[in-house]
Amino acid sequence: MTVSRQRRGHVLLIGLDRAAKRNAITPAMYAELASAYGELNDDPDLRCGVLFAHGEHFTGGIDLPQWQGVFAEGRGLDLPPQAIDPLGASEGRRVEKPIVMAVQGWCLTIGIELLLASDIRVAASDTRFAQIEIKRGIFPIGGATTRLALEIGWGNAMRWLLTGDEFDAAEAFRLGLVQELVEPGQQLDRAITIAERIAEQAPLGVFATLRSARAARLDGERAEGARLAPALAALLQTEDAREGVAAFIARRPARFTGR
């Protein structure tokens, strides 16, 4: 196995585990990662995921020789049943629960694209980033060309996509690619703290918030705005919504069940 899974309460820790190869991602490893995302999505007891990497580096990118056959056929990778594409770039379903990411060392190519597909990102201050596909005669197909400009602005995205240059964690933070910088070695603990804080909230409310924000990005503010009131009305019929009101009135912590 090259992807570890560990449950910590309502949080699933998902770890890239090919440290001897700088966590270079093979097709088989990507399929394992997709299966872990499927587990997170489909298990009602899980409320948030943390994606991290074992070893010194998050990832040196894809293991290109192992992917050439897939790319040459101009198709996506065949994933296991119930798996979910971690990049969320295909037409299949997307993970419906928040993903917090922790990165360190090298975070190249698909590493950046996994950041763009996640929701909150923590980086060690020594992390180094680069989208280097153009140095290999290809271009990014995991979301960098479609999402990076939305995250950091057109000119900033083109600066790094069209040169393949390396940038550091301070620049990633300035651009908004990562939300927090921490001392090296603290990135996973900080990501877990954030994930556990998310998991304390009403799960259905968290999932509805994430779904609404994503829909607004895809469909536009006005289209999603028309769906807000009906979605809230449905949410108010849940046990968690009633518990939230009861806890507020009683001035006690809420005990959410996800129902």
C-alpha cells in the first residue's frame, strides 16, 4: 500500500506513503488515493479528511514513465468502484466533505493540483512549489490550468504556469494558495486541529456550506442564490438543526449526529 488511512474520531487521515521515491504518484497510488476519498465520502461517521504525506516531501509529482500509457490514450484513469477522483476534475462525483491539506518539502505538479482541489491548506515554511509540466513537453491536466487563475489571479497563475519556475511557501501564502504557514514538522498537527474543529460543527451544515460555495463558483452567484432559501428550509427539518437551536437556548455545547 502506498496510501495510508487512519481514523481519528470523525476525521480520516490520508497519507501519501512512498517516501523513498519522494511520494511520486503512480497510477496505482492514485487509485488508492481515490479509494480513500471514496471511504471518506461514503462513511457517515466521517466528517472531514486530512491529506498529508509521509517523509520529507509531499510529492515530487507524478511518476511520469508510469503515466505515459494513460496519457497517450487520451483518457482518464480507470478507478475502482466507489472511488472518487481526488482532483475532482472528471465528470464523476466529487468528495462532498471538506479536505484539509498539509504539505512540506517539494510540492510539485499534481501536489499543487491537489491543493487546488482541497478546501483549506497548511504548508511548512520550507515548502517549495512548482508546476513544471512545460519543462517535460506537456501541460497540466489535473486542474492547474482551470483553477489556479481563479485562486490567485490570471497574471499570477501565468507567471508560474508558463515558466515552470519554483516558488516558496511565503509566495504561496501571499498568493492565497495556502492559508497558513507553520514551522517545519508542525503542518500535519495544525491541519488535524483545523479538521477536528470542522468535525465539531453540524455535519449537514458543513456539507451544505461546501456544496453551496462550490455551486456558486461553477454556476454563478445569482444561480446559487436562488437555491439558498429552499436548501436552508430543508436543513431546518433535520435533527442537527433542532439540536443547534436547543443548545443555543440552553447555552450548552451542541451534540451533532449528522441526522
